[in-house]
Amino acid sequence: MHVPLLLIAGERDRHATLEQSQALYEAANEPKQFWGVTGAAHGDLHAYAKAEYERRLLAFLASSLRKADVQATARSIPSAATSTMKLISSGVMQYGGMK
């Protein structure tokens, strides 16, 4: 599978060791990023490096979404527009038309 991966691992994680996380990262396909958080365990990654955590996560999401298949997005727009128009139409009909 070729999907973007951001693997953030805590140095003191007892559920998945840093070595296990690194092995998972090495086995993954590109595009991928790895970040080991010094001092963090499993669920406290944000607490140990709040600004860096947010910066890396937002950069990853921006990069991944930018690279998304534009054609797939374009194909979904007519469907979304149709659904929205159906909702609007049903609301207009339910409340007696536009005033």
C-alpha cells in the first residue's frame, strides 16, 4: 500500500518500543516520515513537544493533502453538489417554499 505515513513514537513507550516503531517505519512504503519524541511514552507525545508535534503534524497533513489525487477530488464534487442541492430542496419543500 502506498499512502503517506507519519509515525510518531515515544522514546519511553511500553506498548511499542522505539525499535519496534523504527522497524515498522523501515518496512513501510514511501512517502513516510519518522519522529521519535525524547522522553515521551505512548499517549503523551503532544505534552512533551507541543509546538514541534503540531508543526510536524500540520506540515504532514498539508503535504499529504496537497499530493492527493486531484481527479478523484474533481469526480466527487458533482456528487457532493447534488447531495447538497437535494438537502436544500427538501428543506425548501418541507417549509413551504422560498419566501
